[in-house]
Amino acid sequence: MEFVNNIFVNIADLCRALFVWLLNLLGLPVGLAEVAMVAVYWLGIVIVCVFCALFYVIWERKLAGYIQRRPGPNRLGPNGWFHTVGDAIKLVMKEDIVPDGADKNVHLLAALLAFVPPMLALAAMPFGEGMTALDLELGVVYIMAVTTLASLPVLCAGYASNNKFAMMGAMRVVNQAISYEVPQALCILSVIMVAGTFNLNQIIDWQTGNIWLVCLQPVAFVVYLITALAECNRAPFDLPEGESELTAGVFTEYSGMRYALFYLAEYCNMFVAAGLATTLFLGGFTGPFLPGWVWFLLKTFVIMSFFIWVRWSFPRIRADHVLTFCWKVLVPLMLANVLVTGVVVYLLA
């Protein structure tokens, strides 16, 4: 079991040794091995992004069918589990249509950049013991910074489409993202105040030696989940799409694989949000018997399933109510939570 827990670390060490041997053979500086390892880590993160997105696409459709008492996907593969593969093939074969008045370069670039923020965030995510590509002392700040960029490709997509519905959806993205980043930052600040560190691995170590922070910060945990839904543009906060009033919002003028890239990026962003919640509040990869990376995936799976349940259980909220709820409820609540946390930490210090 210990070998299984460290198998990815062993693979990384093997790749590094292989690169060093190859560089020595070619007479090149050995320091280039670390540059090559960056490419290996990047490839691993891309694989994690793609497979997680593909799995959660089919899992959402299956879970939605169960919630709404309908069959759901049940034709392709065992009990319909290969439907995502069929959807991917269909999207690849569909015609890629770009409006005449669109900014074609930005239109394409926006779809390609949609995957960049979650890949950058996952680079600092601790999947298990020693399974962090970038173990940064300011890991929390780094993830908050790169996940903020997730709204930029969507804004570019709305601007480049030359469509009033797309542009309106893009402005909603910026409005909503900026608003809900404030209470989300306050949630994370409460955790940092208790754990006393910005390093994600050290936050996990603190919870291993004490107690899961969800027990000490239940309000911050609940508010974080709400803000994560809003940051990922998930129902009931899916105003950028808003198909009831904006056709398809930001993605009105996207088709084929360009649309698929945005669709998959949404699930990657959800996985990052769920992974950060697991790390900050649920002890990260710690747990008995099973390898650490299994515990991380299991906890993340539970949070992702919660996100899916919320989407298929609640109607979309009106735009002004979304912002009112953020600034008049969540922000004051989290400011009070930070104040109480600071007083308690000071008294116990």
C-alpha cells in the first residue's frame, strides 16, 4: 500500500533520472533535467484535467437523471458510461462556424485559454504525500491569483463574438466574478488565520495534528461552497449563459470543439474549486488505510456531486438578487467570521 501511495513520486524520480542520463549522454547541462520535468508535470496536469472533466460530464448526466427520475444516458457502453466519448466524437465532427463580424483570432484564443487557469491551479494542488508539482510557500495566494483569470477567456469570448447576447453574458461574468471573489477570499483568510500558514501542505499537516478545519470554520466552509458555484458560473449562478434570456449567453456563437473546450474547462474549474475545499477544510489527502491520492479524489468527488445536486435542484437566481446576496449577506457574514476568528486566535495564542 505504501508503494501505491508513492507510485507517482517513483515515476517522477524515474523520469528525472532518465533525463539526467540522457543529458549526460548528449553532453548537455544536467540542469536542463528540471526544465524537462516541468514538461512532465505539465503533461500530467493536462491528463488529470481532461480525464476529470470527461468523467464528471457523464457523472453529472447520470446523477441528473437519478435526481429527476428519468433514465439519463443509457445507450452507449455499459449502462451508458461511454456517452461522453460519443459526444466528443460528435463535437469533433461538427462544423466550426465563426461569425463574419467576429474577431477570429480572439474567438479562437479564448477557447484555447479556457484550460490555462485550472491547469496552473492544479500545479500547486497537493494530490497526495509528495504529489505536488509546485510546493509554494504562498500556495493559497497563487491559486487564488490564477483562478481569478478564469473569467478572462470568457470575457474575451463574449467580446470577440460580435453578438449582443454574448457581450451581455461576458459583462455578467466580470460582474459576478469580481463580486464573489471578495467573500471567497475572506473564507480562505479565516482558514489561514487558524492554520497560520499560506502553504497548502502545511495547512493539511495542521489539520492532521489537530482537527479538520470544517469543524472550526463551518460558516466559512458553507460560504466557500456558495462562492465556488458562483465563480464557476454554475446554476443557480449561471447568469453568463442564461439561456432563458440570452440564448446561450457567452457561448452563443461557439460550436464544435470550441464550445467543447469551454464546456470541459467549466468542469476543470469545478474540480479545482472542489480540490481547494478538500485541502482547506477536509484535511486534504489524509485518511486511514487508503493511499492519500485516493482520499483526495474521494473527498473531491463528494463536493463535485454536491455541486451537481445544487444545479439540478434550484432555479436560476435573478441577476440583481445574485449581487444583492453577495454584498449584503455573504460579505458582512464573512467579515464578522474573520473578526470572531481573529479574536479567538489572539486569545488562544
